[in-house]
Amino acid sequence: MTFFPTEPPATIPGRKGLALALGTFAVALGLRMVLDGSLPSGFPYLTFFPAVIITAFFGGVGAGSLCALLCGLAAWYWFIPPAGFALTGSSALALGFYVFIVTVDIGLIYLMHRAMQRLRAEQAVSSALAEQQRTMFEELQHRVSNNLAFIASLLNMSRRRIAGDPAAAPVVIDEARARIETMARIHRRLHDPNSVDVPVERYLVEMCSDVLAIAGVRHVTCVVSAPEITLDIRKLTTLSHFVAEVLTNSLKHAFPDGRSGEVRISLTRQGDDLVLVIADDGVGLGPALDEQDGHGIGMRIMKSLAAHLRGEWTVSSERGVTTRLVFPAQ
């Protein structure tokens, strides 16, 4: 429990401040009159100074100033000779001394209140930052655990594939390395402080450039269209992995023998849903390749990511391969 006011000091007394000023003045005046016969001369303000300090401390500058004015007038009228509002040299000196003391008292209390107000503001900022850091740490733990689970699942699928075809081990390991490197780049871009407000379209363009660079592909171009689309970071992370996986599969199968081509990626809004379409102009999926990839690592990863987005996705192969994913925007 604190004895300091929870609000900044008021410059004009409100009802509570007025009541406090009048109450402390009345008590101080009553005590001074009771003690008048017991006190030697020269103590006209003995009970009034505490009243002013208490009022200014709890009621603010306005209430303290009102109390100081009432106390000064009362002391001048009753306790500074000659009685009444007579102004002599000695009474003027006493009043000047009183004005100086109460001004210093109220001023110091005001500065103390302002310092406490700034301290509370700094404490509020510190508490907010601490809460933000705690939330970010929990989010980081969640993402790290998800990433490790993804890597573990990827390695398990790769191990099973190698067990069935030991000769494919170098290829499987290279694919796993590429996926992990892509995942690392995705998270590096998403959590770059300079990229907090980067539009989704620009982010996907940069991510596609990363995938092309990791694959070492120079003969395929990537065109992205996602106007005025915004996503929270969790949904954007999952969507990025999905796009990277589809794009990697296109680069792997659609453009054999150095064939040049283009991959178009569009993200549009359709009511409460978002529609992602990734289309390449490559050779398409042959029946054998389609059947093989339907149970391959890439397809299983895409199914898992689509389920995480609560989306429905389809793959068609007419002029190249078109992957379509529809998922809730929220």
C-alpha cells in the first residue's frame, strides 16, 4: 500500500480537494485556538503549517494553496497582533515569512508528486516490456520446439526412404539439408527487426529468391502477386513453408535438363478465405511421378502444413502443375 496519490496533483481543487482543504483548515484553526492560551507569542502558524503540508500532499497543489490561503488569513486575523487585518511592519514580515514557507512546502510536494508520476510511468513501461519479453520468450520456445519437431519428422521420413533405397542416401540427405536451410532462412527473414512491416508480397518475393538460390537454379523465374494481404506471423510462417515446399518440388520436377520456365504465385482474398495458387509452366507430372510423389516426403510435408492452416488443397497437372490452397484468413 502506498501513501502517495495515485493521480497526478491537481492545479485546481475539485470537490474532494475542497473538502480536504476546508477540513484540515478547520481542524488547524480549532487546535490553534485551543492552544492559544498555552503558547508563548511568536507562534501564529504552529498548527497551520502541518495542515498546509497534509492538504498539499494528499489533495494536490490546488487544495494545498487554498488551505494555505485560509490558514494565512486566519493567522493574520486572530493570532498576529494587532488583531484584525491590520498591516504593520512586524505583521507584514510575519506574513512574508509564512508565504515563503508554504510556497516552498507546496512547491517541493508538487515536485515530489511529479517525480512519483514519472516513476510510475517508467515502472509501467518496464512492466510492459517485461511482459512483452516473457511473451516473446514463450513464443520463441514454442517455435523452436515446433522447428525441432519438424526436423525430427523430416529426418525420420528421410531415414525410412533411405532404408527402402540405400542408393538414394546422398540425394535424400541433400534434400533434407536444403529443406532445413530454407526453414532457417524463412525464420531469419520473419524475425528480422527491419522486416516487421514488410508486405506479404515483398516477403514472398525475397523468400522465393532464397529457394532459387539454395536450389542453385538460374533458368527459372518466380513471379509473386499478393496485393494488400496481411497475415500474423504464425500463419505467415506456415504459409512460407508451404510455398517453399511447392516451389522446391516444381524446381525439382517441372524443369528437367536445364529447361527454362516460370513459376507464378498468387495470394488473393475470397470472402473470409485466402486463396493461394502456385502454377508452373513445366513438363507437368507424369503418372509414375505423380504416384511416387503422392506418398513422398514433399507431399506429406505439404499435407501437414495445409492441415496446420486448416486449409484444403488440390494439385492439377495440365499445362504444368498448379497447386491451389484455400484456408481461413483468420
